[in-house]
Amino acid sequence: MGDAPSPELVATPIRNYFFLLLLTLAAVFLHSYHPYVEDAEIYVPAIKHALDPALYPHDAHLFTGQTRFSAFPVVIAALVRLSHLSLDWVLLLVHTGSIYLLLLGAWRISRLCFSREFASWCGVILLACLLTLPVAGTALYIVDEYLTPRALATFAVLWALAGWLERKPARSAIWLAFAFVFHPLMAAFGVCYLAVLLAQNVFIRWRRGTAGSAFAALVLPVTSNAYREAAGTRSYLFLTRWEWYEWLGAIGPLILLGWFSWVARRRKLEVLARLSQAATIFGALFFLAGFLVSLVPRLFFLAEFQPLRSLHLVYILLILFGGGLLAEFVLQHGAKRWLLLLLFLPLSAGMFYAQRALFPSTPHVEWPGAATRNPWVESFLWIRENTPRDAWFALDPRYMELPGEDEHGFRAIAERSRMADWIKDPGAVTIAPRLAEEWWRQVQALHGWTSFQAADFQRLRRDFGVSWVVVGTRQRDGLICPYQNSELAVCRLE
């Protein structure tokens, strides 16, 4: 455990909580908000299915296979029912609340690491500036631009760590249990990090032992070609598929954290030194695990446990500690504090620019109920209001990557079933291998979509029961299309 907090840290002024609220709101505006993009195509349909089980009669298993280990859909659905608010507002409020609690947890840790209050705040402010920083090659951000169960688990892990440092192990255990309820993988990383703090030697022996591999060989199914195809779409699972700069993004933080530990010991910041050293060991062990999974065929299925995503916690600690140490160095040289704060402005501008580049055809903040000019979103909204709830759609399996689509999810917005895609559904397959054959059959049937004509769409109707398609306006010949905009047509198959 860490040292007991000093008495002046126990009573927290209300102004600190108010400042964290302002910092949270600034972070939401800086990093954007898009409730139905990227992985929201997995989580939001699961919530809507929990609210109304009649939705998604043809494909619910494709996203519930990935969310079945999390209480997230059920809890958010319960909040919608209890609050009598729309799902749009609940998603925004919980997303904002999760960022606030993340920053509050980071501040609780930071104030135990640094002797100067300004230094502890600088670490938190730097974290707020970098919430959408990509985590090496893991396909993760610190916090996504939408609500995810990972965000809830992350703040809980930080609160668990803070409780441990404050010598309140019961509270720490409660927060870890909370994290497990929402995101078992992120919670497991938190447990492992605490295990490094508590018993590094035990943790190292466990990682080097053979029992884990033997157990995996007994319980994991034989790898199928379809599963390998699905896993192959997830390059972040395998270090051998990372670019050189992604390797640097994994190794560099470990080197920096080791240096932070050395600097902290020289400055007699013992809590910071221990946390930094533990983060270095923790990250190195999981990096080694990811390397072995990438190279050893027998360990292929262990990619399902995504060891490289441990870097998510490493990055949070790196940013938090780095910001605090930067302030310590500045204070040592007597520089004005506002000069240090000015350093955060170009970082914030860069993060804002990156978000606009990621979603150029979408408002920076998608407020609940606000009108949209994105033709893809317009089409999905028309589908939700004008097609039968049991409609079965087909569209380009790579539609989320197309220019102007901005990675908006069809299921999340349209609330209708669709055939499997090549972008998000493979993630469910890597977690639920039993879905591999069905996923592969569907995406193969959609191969060559951009060249499809009326006869190809009728084949989908005959072989799969598809009743509607979303196509480019140049593909609508021979189809009955009750809706069309500048880019797309929604057509009924008869």
C-alpha cells in the first residue's frame, strides 16, 4: 500500500470539484462527442435491444456475443427507464460523468504522488488535454468520443488504485468489482497492476509459468479458417503487424516511466517512484505476452485476451505522472506557472484538429436531437422511421470506412438488422468464435458490393432473406427505392 495521505489532503475544498467539472466540460468540447460512431455500433444496439427485445431479430447475436460479459447495456437501459430521459441524453450525461470521475480519480492519485498542489493539477490537466490520444497500435484512445463500458471501468480502476494508496483496500476491492461488471478485461489489467505493486515476484513467476498455456490449450477451441480471417482484421492484436512507430509508442512509454521512477526517487517522491516502476514492469510483462501471442501459433487464441491493450493503463499513468513532473521541473527553475499552462494550448489545438480530421462531415459535438447534414446519417434516420422493425438490410460491408460516412453505425442509428460487415462484426467473432462461420458466409456473399446489380441483390434476398438494401445512387437501376439523397438510395427488394 502507499503512504497515508497527509492531513491537508483529506479535506478537499469544493472549488477543486468545481474546477474538475469545468475541466470536464472543456474536455468534452475539445475532444468532440459522437454517440453513434465506431464501437458504438456494438454497444448502442445492445442497449436498444435491452430496451426493446423486438429490435434486431436477425442479427442481435452478432453484437450481444461481444457485450454478453458486460452489464453495460442493461445498466444504461435501466437508467433510461428510471430517468425518463431519452437514450440520447442518457448517453451524453453518462459520458460526461465518466470523464469527470476519470479526472477525479486521476487527481486523487496525483495529489499523493507530488508534494506541490500545482504539480498534481498539471498532470490532470495534461490528461484532460490528451483524452483522445491513440494508445500505440491498440486501436484505443484514452477516452473515446462516445460512451463505452471501457470508460466506466477505467475510472473505476483509477479509483481502486487511489483507494489502495490511501490504505482503504475494501474500497479498492469494491471499485475493482465495479470495473469487472462493466469491462472484465480492463478490470483484469487493474488487478494485475495492483498485483505488481503488491507482489512483483509472484506476478513474474505466474507470467513465466506454463500452467496458463496448458489450461488455454484445454479450454480453447481449435482455430477455424473463418476465425483466423476475423482475427486477421484486427491488426492491433498482433505486434508483428504493427508499424515501427506503433512499436515506439509501446516501448517509449515504458522507458519514460522507468526514467520517471529514477527521477522520483532522487526527488524523494516515493509514491510516484513505486507507481512508475510498477507501471514499467506491468507494461513490459504484457508487452512480452503480446509478443509471444504474435509469434507462437499455439498461443493464437490468447489474442482474444488482448494483452497489448494493457498499454491503455500505462498511457494514463504516463500522462498523469509526466504532467506532474513537468511542473516540478518548471517550479524548480522559478518560471511563472502560466507559462507552463500555455504549453497545453498547442496540445489542445492539435487534438481538436485531429478530431475534425477524423469526422470532417459531422458536427464536432452531435447534440441530442440536433439536425444532421450527413447523407449517411440522414439515410439511417429515414430507415428508422419508415421501414418495418423486422426489416433485414444489406449494405457495403466496408461502409464505415467510406468517405463522408464518418464511421457512423447503421444498427445504432437505424435500429434495424443488417448483414455482417468487415469493420465491427469481426471484433465480436474474436470474442465469440462460434460466430465465425456465419460471419464469414455473410461477408463473402457481399464481396464485390460496389459492382452489384439488381440480380445480385435478388440473390441476397433468395439466400439470406434480405428485404432492403442501402446503395449508392448509381446502383439503384432496377430497384424500388422509396428514399434517395445526394449520395445514397434505400431500396426495397421484392
